[in-house]
Amino acid sequence: MPFKLVYYSQQDPQWKKDILGFGDPSDTIGYVGCALTSVAMVLSGHGYTETPRTLNQKLKNVDGFVSAGIRWGAVSQIYPNVTLKAFIPCSTSEAPLAQINSAIAAGQPAIVQVDTSPAAGIQTHWVVLYGKKADDYLMLDPWPYQPDVTQEDLLMKRYAQEKTLKHAISHVILYEAFGGGGPIATPSQPTTAPVSTTSGDSARVKDSVTWGLNIRSSVDTSSMANVVATAPAGTVLALLESDGLSKIGAINQWVRVRTPLGREGFAAAWYLEKVPGTAPAPATPAASTQEKTDDKLVVKVSSAVGASGLRFRKTASKGGALIAVLKAGARLTVLEPEGKAKAKIGKANQWLYVRGPGNQRGYVSAEYVTLA
């Protein structure tokens, strides 16, 4: 998702008196919380909504501070999808402007340290850079200088201290939020999220994924709240990334996909296999609800279920959500390849993906069905 500008001030009365991390009573967010507030703005802009107050507490919960100093890498303990990609001190060297520019172009803002005073030494302050403008950067400044994100706020105008841009920045922190992407909308050039297009490549959900593959809006697997669709075994998914094919089958890799019904999200690449040159067939509402059954295998619930019936579930698991309880003799249309389905029928610990009464789709234990 594209980065959206979110502004917080460390001086906000809601949290300015909160003690920062494990610091002394005088180490408040309002006084020394610019780094924390900058991280909160970056996370919130990527869709992980945090205020300086909530982030302060979550970082404390994971020992994310040394006294009042933030441990930058601890952010990933809270949000595994956000990784620390670069930690670059540059007070005695030129700032890596090319690296900052590349990050911003990729939709990943930079957090940088600047000098708040022309006095000797560096009076440190942290701000968020989100755009390039001529020989300057657009910034979100946690000190209440320009909280209105519809107005441009330039780094050099306030923090140059008679230095060039390469020397006005003394430290660079770069995070990468998985799934984030550019361009970042600026006040003078608002943009909308680019329309997702396919790479022309596709991948297929492995037959072994009998429970169905969850497609998620993010790669967080700690909850089902971000599941946007479940793709049954054998489903062909369109790849939305130019390098998507290189990830297929790789452990701990995620790839952005589109289902035949148009749902987009991230899929675990290790549950996918390559289908060179195969494009997903477009689906229409009629095709999804009124499929022909002439060429599909039909089974029926075995009398072995007795009066208790057969559980029809949303996922291929005894813990899967219950759709219905099917009586003996109920007819079901198998939605898997016929050969593979027949090999399962009557066998324990096997699941069949079927369409049942009312065109509902789900899974039944293959042990308790027979050919119709």
C-alpha cells in the first residue's frame, strides 16, 4: 500500500509528559521524543497505526529502549513486516543522499538526524523525509513547526545551519515496510495508488494444500483478520510482481497475487508452484455460483455417518468452522481433479474440496463419502 502522510507532534498534550522509554523523569516524549515520534509517523503512514504514546509502551514491552534511547531494530519485534534496512552514522562524512532518494522513490520514507542549532557540536533532532524537491527534502517534523501535511515543510529551510544538504544530515535510519510502495503523495502533487497489473506470470496452489491457501492483505500470520480470500488447491493465481516467479516455492517468501475472482493480497510462496505461460481464467459471478456439474465428479455422504451426519467445514481441518451437518445420502460436487479425488474417497485423514447444498463450498472428510 502507498505511504500516506500522518503527522504527530511530540508536544501533543496527550503524551508530551509521558516518560520516554526507561529514562529519567525529565526524559519526556515532549522533551526528547523526536525519534519515537518519527517512527510512529512512519509506521502509521504504512498502515500500522501507532501514536507516540502507544508505540512508547509497545517498545518498552520488548525492551526497545536503552534508558531513553530507542533501539531502532526493536520495531521489527512489534511489526515483523517492518525491517531495519540501514543504520548510517554520517556526522563526519557526507550523507548517503542517493540511498535516501532510492528509499523515498520506493515508497519508504527516511528518518534522519539534523542539527537544531548553529552552535558547536550537534544538537540532535530527528525528522521524517518523504519527498525530494530540488536540492532539498520535504519532511514531517515532530516538533510543532508545520503540522499541516497539506503545506510543504523543507529540511534545509530550518536545519541547514549554513551547511550543504550532504552535511546537514548526520544520521540516517531506513526502514522497509513489506508491501509498501511508491510514489509517496506530496502536498503539491497528490497521487493515487497505482492500479495493480499482472506481470503476465501465474502460479498454482499446490495440490497438497488441501485446506486452502489464505490470501492476506499483509504478511502477518498472527491473526485471520487480514485474510481476504482462501484459494483452494489447484487454483491458478495471477502474479502482480515483476519478480514474482523467482519467489515461487521459496520458504519464507511472500508474493502479491490476484485470485480468479479479483481479490488481491499476499500468498505464501512456498505453497505455490510455477505454471509457465498459464494465465488465470477470468471468472464471472455466474460462473462462480452456477457451475455446470456434468463434467464434475459427484459423491454422496456414506450411511456410515449414521444419525450424527457428516461435518461440512470451511477449512480442511477438524477445527475448521462448521458450514453445515450433512445427512447420509446428501450429494456433493467435487471441486478437485477427478483422479486425485477418487484416490482419496473412503480413506481416513483425507479431505475433499466440494460444493454442497446452496452452492456453498468447503471440505468434508473423504472417509465418509462414496461415489454417487
